Amino acid sequence: MGRGRPRLKIGEHGKITRYPQPDGRYLARCRVRDADGEVRYAKAITPAGVVDKYGDKAEAALRAALAVRQPPGAGELTTDTRLGDLLDRHITRIEVESETSGKPSPKTVDTYRYAVKAAKPFLGAVRCVSARPHRGYSPMRWPAYSGRTVTPGQDRCGACSRPC
């Protein structure tokens, strides 16, 4: 049993359709999935003064508009953003919040800054598209992050043999 049409990938557009207009020009329209995951319509009309017998010019105008399209939230994070850059942005945002509202406390911000400094050698070059939980968890168990000597296998309490 079919599951319907597959979703558009982020940044992809669907089939371009052409609609003749009463003034002899064409409207080209398609669906586009923006960076925020929303599907929106993009459209372009044949430029004024251009003869467009079948809508080719309108479609070309739409394709050109799609090539330079800036979806809502453009310039923000993408799948190619490195985790090191993401961590830097996060720390900067937390520092600004701490200075303006007092929360989190400066001590908490220092702790976050220390954790980011320790994690960046392990995760700094990983791109967001490749980030998985196991990539982020294992460096957090090493001494640079926690400030104590922990080796694999020694991260459990001796008395109860559960993670501590």
C-alpha cells in the first residue's frame, strides 16, 4: 500500500506549472520547501514586453528567482554549519542574555564556556548534517570536559556499578 508522495527536501522545488494569463503572458508557479520546513508557493510571470508563446520565459524567470531565493531565516544555520560555529554562536547568545537579564549567572556562563572549549577539539569540525548523539557523548566522558580523570570503563560507581 502506498504512502503518498514523498516530501520535498529542504530547499527543493516541485514541478513548475504554467498558467496562461488574460493579457497573453504566462504565470509559472511551483511549491518550494523552505529552510524552516514550510512548503510555500513561488511564482513568476513573463516579463512585460516579452513574447512568450508557451510560458518558457515565465519558467526561466521562476528558475532564476529560485536560484537566488532567500527563504525566511536565511543566513542562519544550515546542514553545512560546523558544530564549532554553532557552539560559538550559542555561547555568544548566552553571554548576551547573561549581561542583559542576569540569567544564566556568570558562573554558569563560565562553565558553559569551559565545556565548549573542551568539546571543540572533538566536535568543532563536524558538520550539523553529520552530528549524531554518539559523536557528542563520548568526548564528554574524557578529562578535558569533566575536570577529573575518567577512562572508558571507569565511569561507573564501584559500589553500585551504575553510571555516576
